[in-house]
Amino acid sequence: MKLESLITKYGDMLFVIDEAYYEFCGKSVAYLLPTMQNLIITRTFSKAFGLASFRIGYCLSSVQNIAALNLLRNAKNITHLSQVAAIAALKDKEYMESYVKEVVLAREFFINALDSMREFKLYPYFFEKELLLRVNERIMERVRYHQKMGHTIAIVSGGFEIYIRIFAKHFGIQYVVAVSLESSEGVLSGNMAGIHTMEHRKLYKLSQTLDLSM
């Protein structure tokens, strides 16, 4: 895990991880706390517990870190009403868990509804769940090397530009030569715009994007 490696490598640096949406995603780095003295995890009652106006939360860390925080914090930094509300919320975790399930279901419904619209597709979602997981790390090492050297990098593909452009932006690659799709007022027609980028036409389209005379 990259985060674990960073926390271990920089042991003299304090890492503060915000887990405000922990209840919704179920992912946490709390398992690192027994071995990582330079880690503090912050959580809130504002999201899953619905107590946004009460301005209350909590943190997880080592005994030493908590003791240090107690020396710094104002003993009156939380109102009595906020404390009562937080305690009541913790005593009714079933209600919170039921609310979280409703939100997760609503999120999935919303995503599916957007995906069903011709004029709006969640391409970043597809990128994160599909494309990014299939990246060849050895190739990306070469890309980073050439970027460091200041070389011009272009992705030339017979695939659809609309997907590849997201990939290129994520990795800081400026040029993309791929198949463009026709669109009108934000709606994709499904037809190809211009020529494809198969075989010898890749070089032709690349020459239209970059100066290859050097």
C-alpha cells in the first residue's frame, strides 16, 4: 500500500488522514495505528450521523498523540448540546447504518440513471473502475522517464479519444491521436468524426497534431 509506505518512510512527519466518509465506503487505515506512531485519523459526526450543525467529531491515534492533543485543545471546544447529541447518535448506530444504506442505494440509482442518458456518460467512472486498473506499470515507468527528460509524448491509438483523453490527462500526457466521435449539442451520434487511426493513418493523423519534420 503506497500510503503505508509513505508513513513508514517519513517517520518524523505526522500524517493526518481524513475519514469523513468512512461509514459510506467502509475503507479505513485504522489498522495501521498499532504500528504507526505518526498517524492521526479524523472522523466526523456530520455525514453518516447527520449532525453537521453540531460541529463535532473525533480522532484515532496513539496514546501519546492523543495526550499531546489534549494539552493543546480548549477544554470547552465542544458545546454540551453537541456532546449530548453525539452520545445519543452512538447509542443508535442501527439508525445510522440504515441511513448509510439508503444513501449508497440512492448513489447507485443516480449513477445508473446518468449512465442511461445518451447525452451524459460517466466516463471518469469507467476510467477509474476499468482502465486505470489495467495500466502496465513498466510502461508508465518509461512514460515518467521521458516526461522527466522533457520529451514530447503522444498516445496514438485506434480507440476512442473520449476515453483515452481522460487517461492522458490523469498521467499528464498532452497529445492524443485517436478516433473522434461526432457530437451535436453535447450528444454523441455514434458516428466517427474524420478518419480513423488504423494502420498507416496513425502516422498521418500524428503529423497533423505534431511537427515531425525534425
